[in-house]
Amino acid sequence: MMTYNRWAIGLAFCLSGLAGYIDTIGFISLGGFFVSFMSGNTTRLGIELAGLHSGGIATAATVLALFVLGVICGSVAGHFGGRRRKSAVLGVVALALALAASLDLLGLSFAGAALLAFAMGAENGVFQRDGEVTIALTYMTGTLVKMGQRLAGALLGGPKLAWVRHFVLWIGLLTGCINGAIAHYLVGQGAVWLAALAAAIFALALPFLPLDD
């Protein structure tokens, strides 16, 4: 993350906000299951398995599978996107979000909410080098660990502000969560349309921004 320029960090902030926005909407819509935080869903799956709750097991397993499928599709889209890899990945995200919102309009609310996990899995392919994710956009545990390590380094005489970039990502996610909760309160899952539009705008705008590859 330290090798990216400020434009890329700004994009990461916005996309972390998008992830927080969608995760909150999905969490509310699915009754306590996440669409971007798979560690939490793994915990939920374990609890549901222990309690033999078939509905909870099915929900957790479905969301986990869709997230992984989204990662696969996002990575493949990025591979074939060439120099416009980031735009290709965000195009997949935008399409998935639009489909999720459409399913909700058709009365298929669960399917629409679950499909949000696919979109969030795909989003993690935006910042990728040599097949490895370089900036995690939809989960913050690793980011907070790195922030803590950079703070420790600062206390020990290292760079004083190296932790700030990781903090920015976390703030982005938190801001998105707040906005997602407000939007869901106002318009329900229809708020996903705004996220789909935002992802599409980013996909179209990225080729014109001076981002690090």
C-alpha cells in the first residue's frame, strides 16, 4: 500500500466506503449476515452448524460461496482487462450491484441481498499485482494490524506517519457503513442502485486518472 500514490489511496478510500455502504445494507437485509466480512460469516456458519439451524447454515454458506465466486470473476475480468484492469473489475462490480437491485425490485430480496457478496468479492480485485491483492477494500482486520504495526514502528523511531494510509482506509469503511445504514433506513435495498451508479462512474473515470498500475 505504501507504494501507491495519493490518487490511488483516494480511490481506495472511496471503494472502502462503497464496501462499508454495501456491507451495512446486506447485513441489515440478511438479518445479521455480512456480505464483505467473511470471517464474521464463518463464525456465523460455525454457530449455525453447532445449533443445526438449516436456514442459517444455508444463508452463511450461500454468501460465502458467492463471495468467493465474485473474487474469481473479478480476478478473471482484471486479467482480460489489460491496461484497464481496474475499470474491468469495477464494471463487474457495477453489473452485480445493478442485478442485485433489480432482483429486489422483482421481489427476490434474499437473492438480491446475497448477490451483494458476489460484488464485494469482485471488488477486492481492483488493487492487485502479480495475482496478489495489495489493498484489501472490503475487510479491515489486516489493515488495522498494519496500522498498529506502523504505529509501533513510529514509537520505535520509524516513519511517523506511515500508519495514516491504513487509518484512511478504515475511516472510509466506517463512513460507508454510516451512509449505508441511513440509506437503507430511507429506501431499503433500493439504496443499492446508488452504489451501482457509483461503481459504474468509477469504472468509466479510472482511465483518465493518474493512478499507479
